Amino acid sequence: MSGEKALVLWGGYEGHEPQKAVEKFVPFLEEAGFDVEVVNSLAVYADPETMSSVRLIVQNWTTGDLTLDQFKGLSRAVRDGAGLVGWHGGLCDAFRHLPAYQFMTGGQWLAHPNGSYARYTIDIAPDAADVSIVEGIGSFDIVSEQYYLAVDPVVEVLATTTFERPEEAPWIERVVIPAVWRRPWDKGRVFYTSWGHQASDFDVPEARTIVERGMLWASGR
């Protein structure tokens, strides 16, 4: 497995600390034997030579504009077998103008109705307890933006979070929203977690471990 290429891409909204966040995972990927390339440009997605060689794509790019050629390059790489991993807005609030991109990732941010920061609980889905990505991990709390997401109903939900009468929408008495999911995408795999508003989110051991395991799963390991 050693020598497989991991493309780590960061940019977009600076409030999500995209560079600082991805840098937390570069040593892990290198120790796992990946040849890691870190880039700060969406242009790489339109480079056939690079995209045909990647085994894993880690993207942290909130909002932004992806050209059609760049999307085609990204989509082709995943369909051909590359894994795509991201968190928070860096994967599921990117490129709002491209529904085909959202279809691939499995979800889209709608709101964080409890404000920029809230303490909330992540619960492992009962039927996912034996999945290697979350195995041995129980419910845990995190202080971050709690994402209210529109989610493709066919993704495999591994963890959830519950909104209890949020301030901006008090008529919502209780609703459970996916917080971690995975899905196949043709020959490739997509993995997402909704936390990750700032790099410090990954100082929570459970939050970091789930992402690391998700990277390995998405790469086919």
C-alpha cells in the first residue's frame, strides 16, 4: 500500500482555518505510507496527470467556484476509484452552484441555527457500532458549529446529532441530523463529518480518530 498518492486541497473561506486543519492530518497520512501533495488551488482538479494518480483526495474548501472542467476531473477521479474525504463546509458547503457536486458528496449545509459555536453531542448510529470507522467510540461532545444539513437518504449514516428547539427555529422541537456518513460513488468512496469549523475541533480525540479512520476507509484500506 505504501507510495499511494494523497491529494490534500485547502482554500476558500478563511474562517474555517482550511490550511491549519488539513495540516493536522498530513503527518498521519505520511505515517500511513501516502505520498502527500498539499495544494491551494482548484486548478489541480483539471490536471489529468495528477488526478489519474491519486488514491485519496482530502478537500477543505468552503464555498468557492469550481469550473466544469475542474468538476469533471474531480468526479472522474472518484468514479475511477479515488476516495474523497472532507468535513464541515470544506466538503458539504462548497461549490453551491453545482448540484452534481452535491449529489456526489451526499449533502449540503443549510444552516447552523444555534449560532457559530455550540456544545452539542455526536451519537454513534446504533446500526453502525460495528463499523470500523466508529467501532469502540461512544457518544461525545464537541464545541463547534452544529450543522443542519440536507442529506441524500441513501448515504450510510454512521453518527448523528440532535437539535433541540434551536434559537432561530424554535418550532423545531427535536430533529436528528446525520453528522457522519459514507457512501460508494461508482468505483470510489466518499466520507464526510459535519464538525470541523476550526482546526481545534480535531483536538477532540474521537473527532480526530473518526476522520483518520474515514480517510483509510475511503482509500480502500
